[in-house]
Amino acid sequence: MRLYHNPRCSKSRQAVQLLRERNIQFEEHLYLKYGIHHDDLELLSNLPNIIRINDLDGSQSSNIEDPDGIKLMIEKNPKILQRPVLVDNGRAVIGRPPEAILTLLPENKSE
């Protein structure tokens, strides 16, 4: 389980707190420092609303509907990624609100 985390973001800090309160082991991935994990690029590029539209410049806005364009944008400029994002077993959820990440926790998964 990997959490894309920006310590300066209050929603991201709340997501970390939610996971820690539940004693969930996760990788706290500082994506602004380390970029997007290669294994997650495809998954994230297909996640609806993964791009922070306000952080795009005019030349990038034409690619927001194209998963390949999104993949390239988040790989080259991880700042535009929504945060926090929890990734687990080929699934991902944007933590807005932070409680949304709870849907990926083991006790909340439907078998």
C-alpha cells in the first residue's frame, strides 16, 4: 500500500493520520521529491480527476482527457497530481476527502 503524500497539504496529512490510527502499514511516498513510482503510472493516469487542473499551464490542458497525455504530464510534473492518493493491489483512490482512502483498507474491501 503506497500513499502519495505531500506533507505541506492538510488533506494529505489527515490521510496519513487516518492510516496510522488504524495501524495500517503503508509506504509514505513523497512524490514531489521522488516522482511517481513507475509501477503506478498506468493506474494513476486512468484515475478520474487525478490532475489538479489549477496547476496546469495552458499548453497542458489539452491532454487532460488522454490517459497517455496524463501519464506523461504526471511523470514529468508530479506537482499536478491530486493528493493524497492511496494505491493498493492495482486500485487507487484520491483522498478528497481524506476518508475516501478508507475504501481501500482491507476491512472495507468487498470480497
